[in-house]
Amino acid sequence: MKFSELRVSDKALMGLVLSLTGLLLIGHFSIEEPVLPDYLVICMAILFAGQCYRFHPKYKQDNALTNQIRRDGDVLKIKNKSLHTVIGTQKSQRIEIERISKVTVIDEGLSIIIDGNGAGFDFFLNDSGKDIAEHLKSLLSPQEQAKIEFEMII
């Protein structure tokens, strides 16, 4: 088993983040001359909290592949992964399927070229390239897939 295939449960990760944050704060304020400046301690606590949020079930649900790439008639609705529910109120991009000429898929990313002219859109997603390609192809008919050039970069 590769290290990248290991999964940490949400509760274990939250416990680790809270423990590290607590230890950092206790260590910082319990000694007479602090080793780290206050702003650095606050920044590290915010960083730990952000990482905890990234593995939260609500974040995972909001950034699930089925919620990021959807089909609505002859239009694909694709949205980038959101950083936070407050910041990530970004609307999804609507792309007409008949205009798509090339799709390039990478891990955690998708690039769509429209009208064959090199102009297009780039999206940042949370899933592997294989999952993105499979989901995108499942939304398209065989006739639509035949008109689109698919490229997978690993």
C-alpha cells in the first residue's frame, strides 16, 4: 500500500488538529519568553483550522465530483472547488457541449477547449484524473464523445 492511498478518518484528523493547536498555544503561553511571535501562533492556528475544515464532511459534500460537474440539457455546469462556503459562492461555468472540442484531464484538474481555437476554461477539482474522466464521459453520449478529443495527463 502506497502512502498516498492511506486515509485518515475525519474524527482522527480533527483530534490531531485540535491537539496540535492546543499544544502550540499551551507551549507558547506557558513559557516566560515566547519562542514564536503572537501573529505566527495565530496564523498557525488558522492554518490548522483550515486543514480541519478541508477534511470536514460538508466540504467533501460541496466539492464532490457529482456536484462539481453536472449536465443540464445540452449544457455542462462545472464549478471549481470552493475554498470556503463564504468565499466559494462562485457560480458554475456553463459550457455548451456542442462547442467543446478538446478535454484535458489531470489529477485534481480539468481543462476544456471550446470551438477548437485554443480558448477555454480550467477547473480545479478534488478528485483523481481517472475519476474526473469517467464521470465526464458518463455525462456525455457516445456521439458527443466521438466529437471531443480526450487527453489524460498523469
